[in-house]
Amino acid sequence: MDLVITVIANIVGLPLLIVLGIMAAKSVPSGQVFLVERFGRYHRTLKPGWHAVIPWIEKVTHRVETRLRVVRMTSAPVATRDGGQLSIDITLYVQVFDPNQAVYDVADHEQALERQVHNSVRAHIGSMDREQALGSRTEIGTTLHEALSATAAGWGVRIDRILVDPVDIAPASGSGRAPAAVETGQWPLEHGDPRRVGAYDLVARLGEGGMGTVFLGRSADQRLAAIKVIQGRFVADEAFRRRFAREIDTARRVGGVRTAAVVDADPAGDPPWLATEYIPGPSLQYVISRQGALPAPTLYMIAGGVAEALHGIHGCGIIHRDLKPSNIIVSEGGPRVIDFGIARTADATALTRTGHVVGTPGFLAPEQLTGGAVTAATDVYAYGMVLCHAGGLAALLDGQPVEAALGMLPAGLRDLVQGCLAPDPAARPTVPEIMERLASPWSATVDAWLPPPVRTMIDLHAAATQPAARS
């Protein structure tokens, strides 16, 4: 090393050597270590004290805290066995004992710990009654410690202790009150709402749109369905009924696990109605509003699942025309596209009006705005906008261009989404091309794609559909 310094000093002189010395000097504070990479690969670990890092050859890439730290997990609601809802505040006391493992054996050990914590809490408290869970702080903490210690050790992290504080959000279903509607996606029936449609008892409201209201229906054999009941203003329109019947027949042909299957319908009813498979889970719109920009594994799963849904829909000769986050349900098994084809029926009468545009602002392709032909490429444009919103566009809508959201997407999705947003429909990738490009990254995320808070949202939707406990 002395010889190298001597040679450099003779060549470039003392001033430059001083500059290089300043650049090379690194001070590692007590309680931390620095990981140094050389040409993009791990090279050495710097312990507390002064060290020299060769400029342009070596780079400090990670600063790791080795003292005992307090990590507070994100609080999230958890459903109990009897339909109660608790918010679990969890505090971990952790210490990194192997910095190399903590950095290189897991993408982010704090995120990985949080995922394990939420999964363990959900499983453990889901098997307990509300009152039992509220009185089991020590037991829950001990169970979490046992479940996490071995896994954390494999990441170079020691868990010293875990503090758990369950907080009651809503009483169990047997008390006559249910968890907040916004958390479960269900609202009480209103005065004037029907109580029965076809073979289904209507038990809650799920949503309301321009053509009707969607209810949660339960059959005599406890099968659940999302039942769309058409508004009264359409009932006397025979042309609407005929179009509605044709759309139902078309929608029945759409299958696959990425859409909601039609299970029953009566276009001649008073009022007309349509029943589709009920999918427990929040809309992607709700998830984005609560979580903001979604992590890469979640984005890849949504991208692959929605592309698969579009492939099935287009294969039946249907153009969705209104693909957006509120028409995508985030379920345990992946994203599910809903309301395919039905929007066409709702808009059919309006299509004859000059200047009427079908779709949702923010997701309309250029050809929709200019009166051009609506094709499968139109859905591809909306698909690209959906991924932009899931990747962070929703937080940038104050005058920020779409390009700002593209920069927030994972590198593997950025070019694909940019192609989907091409102004010329012919320049956009086809859905089969999208599926081919996503095959590898999507398959790698299937087993671990749900952030723990989103998993909890799905659990709350599912728990709310359970029949109330009988006294």
C-alpha cells in the first residue's frame, strides 16, 4: 500500500493525494458496521473506527446498526374467530449479529420480520375469541417469539423480546355490532332495498353504481353471490333488457380464476338482476388508498393476474372498456377483474348520443377520447394506467405527468407499462405478449405477494361474511 501511495504521489502530486485521502477516509461509529462492495460484489466489513476505502473501486453500500434496537411494527386490524376486530400493536427488540446475512440473505430484514409477524399474529389470533385475545398479551408475545426466533436467526438477527398490545376496534358479531363497513366492504341494507332476489336473501350492500346497486346475497345452502340489481329507470326499457340479456349470455362464457363467474341472472325480472361469484377482498382502489405505492412482488402479481383476466375476456370477444382499480378485487389467490361486459349494456343507450365517451377519466385511451375504434388495445392502455396507479401515480396526481409514476415502477415493469401507454394502439403490446414478458417475475411472486396489512384486509372481508353467532 505504501508503494502505491508513493507512486501516486510522484505522478499526480501531493494536492490530489490529499483529496483522495479525504475521499478514502471512512469513520464507522460505535454500534454500527459498514459493508463494502468491490465492483458490485461484497468485499469486506468495516468495524467501528477509521478505515480507508479505495475511491472508484470500493464502495460502502450498507450501514448496519448492531446495537439492540426497538422496531415498532405497522399496526393492522386482525379478525378473531368470533368476528371481532382487534388492532395489534407490536414492538420488537432486535439486534443484528451477522450483518452479512442481514443484508444479503434477505431483501430487507425489517420488512421480512414485519411480514412474518403479521402472518403469525393473523394465524394465532384468528384461532382465538375476542375476549381471549384481549387478555393474552403475554401468550401472544411468547408465541410470536417462538415462531420468529429461528427464522430471524437465519437472517442474522436476534430477537431479544416482543411486546404485544391488543386494542379492541369492534366487538364480536354476537354482540350485534359489526366491524366498520369500510374495513369489511359491507354496509347495512337501507330502507327500500329489496330483501330477496331470486334464490338469494340479501344481507348487505356492497356498492352502488350508475346502473344499479350491488348486494351480498346468501342462498339457502349458504352460497354467497354479489348481486347487481338494476335501477328502476332501466326497468321499462325493453331495448335495455334485450341488450342486458345478450351481455349476460356473453359474460357466462368468460371463465378462469381471474374473473368473477356469472352464477345466476334474470334479465326479465322486475327489476332485472345478475348474480356473480362473491370474492372476499378489497378493491385495488381501496388498497392503493390505504397502502400507497405497492411493493414489487405485489405489482408483479397484479400485472400477471390482470393480464390473464384480460386474455380470457378478450378471448370471448369482450372489450372491458372500463378497467380501473375499483373494478379489480384483491383476493387471497390473486387479483380478480369484475364488471366485464356489463358496462357495455349500461352505456348502450348513451352510445348514440353525439360526443358521449364510455369509460373513466384517467384510464381512457386516446382513441376513446377521439371517437376511434375501441379494441383490445384500448384495455391494454387502461391496464398500463392501472399499474401506474398501483405503483405510485395516485400520490402524484397534483399536476405530475405519468412519466413520474413510470419512474416509480420496478425496472422489469417500466418498459412494459410505457409500451402499454403508447398513443398509437398498434404500437401497444398484445395481452399474450404481456403475459410472455411477465412469465418469470410473476411466477416468482405467487407464494409471497401480499403485504401483511393487505392480507388483513382480505381476512376482514372474509370474516364479515360468516353468519352471526346464534345465542
